[in-house]
Amino acid sequence: MEIETLKTKRYDTKEAWTPRSNEREFRQMLAQKVSGTSAGLWLLVPELLRLGIWDILKTWTGDHDPALEPRIALQMINESALCVNRVRKQNSLGHQGFQLVNGMGRLVTDQQAH
């Protein structure tokens, strides 16, 4: 599957996405440590798990654990937790950790999310 991702604030790119490549990239970024403005979102992860949000998203999208669609939905939920409707492009936060909270190694663009 090919998805449109945000490389920098001004540069979008299309990249191949597979569950295996996502897991590999995710583990590499965790190994390099998470820091930055989005690290506080990691405090929401236990609460989201307690509420069963991941299971709700999987049911809502009709997909399974390694699928892309529940992760895009989780990215939108985390954007709303930050009280912003665009973390990408001009209003972009730093990528340090935000994409990992969504279970991805990348941020998807607005077009890909919608």
C-alpha cells in the first residue's frame, strides 16, 4: 500500500507502507529515544488502552492490529487531544514522538487522513 506522508513542513511524499516496515521504523525510532513537545501524549496511552479506544477503532474501521486505517484514526484523536485540527504543514508540531503515539513511524497528510 502507498500512503502520502509529511517529510517536513513543506514537503509531502508518497511512500510504500506495510505492517512490517511500519513496525521496523517504529522500533528504530523508539530505540533512538522519544523526546520533544509530543512526549506528553505518551501519558494518554494508558488511558486510551483502559478505555478500549484501540479496540473501538479497529471495530469502527473494520481492520485488524497491523492495519493502517485505525492508526490514521488514532492520529486524528491525538490531534484533537492537543486541541488542534492540523498538526501538519504550516501549523505543524515537531514530529519528535507524535507519530509514534499513533503507532506509526510517519505522519500522514490531510489528504491521506480524509
